[in-house]
Amino acid sequence: MGWAHAPAALTAKLVLAAESAMLSHSALAQLTVDRYLRTEPWQERLGEFRAGYRTRRDAMLRALSASMPAGVSWTVPDGGFFVWVTLPEGLDSRELLPHALAAGVAFVPGTGFYADGRGTRHLRLSFSYPPAELIDEGVRRLAAVIAAQL
């Protein structure tokens, strides 16, 4: 189950892609979501969700500001669940990943989001799941890994 809000021309292409990727939508999933949306106070909970994600986003931004070495920059997202980090010239996020994993922290290399091989200096960090204290520790570990590669 999912949804998208997009211009009509893009929506038509998304529908075609979805139809070609699956034979049939799950009736059980559709019925489950339908029942939830009709019986649960999900709209009232949106504020709670936004506040929780904002807290995690802000924790990540504070940790990045406090820990990252010079030359590293990042986005300040207005929505979504990710912060995009740009590494200093000469660093490759794909080569950095094994070092980060060895330090107990993970990210998604930016190259996975480009069809033409760009994105080597970019990485995507998620703040949607871990609590703020783990975000802070993860960013500190990542910053140490980056600093060691400079």
C-alpha cells in the first residue's frame, strides 16, 4: 500500500510502473488500511508524529553541527526523514561505507540515487527511527570515520 501526490503526467507514469511491477494489489492490505483509516483517530495523531520526527531531525542537525569535521555540509530538511550530507572533495561515500559499518553506523551512499554514477560525495542519513540519543552517538561515530579518511 502506498500513495503519491504528483502532477497528473507523473501520476500516470507512476500508475503504469505500479501496474507493471505487480499483478494485483493485496486485498488484505487494502482492507486493513481502509478499516484503520475509518476507525482510528489517525488525523489527531499526525501532530504527535510530526513533533517526534522534528525532535529527531533537530537532534541530527545539532549532532552534525557539533561533530562533523570542516568541509562537510548537509541539508536542513523541511520534510521527509533524511538529511543529505556532502563530503569534502576527494572522499567517496561508497568507500566510506565499510569503515562506517565497522564503527557501528550506517548510511546510504548517494550513488544509489543517481542513474549516471554521480553522488559519490553524498550520503543519506535517516532520522526517522532511532531515538535522539542514538542519533547523536551515530553522528559522532560517522564524524570520526570521516575525519580519519581526510
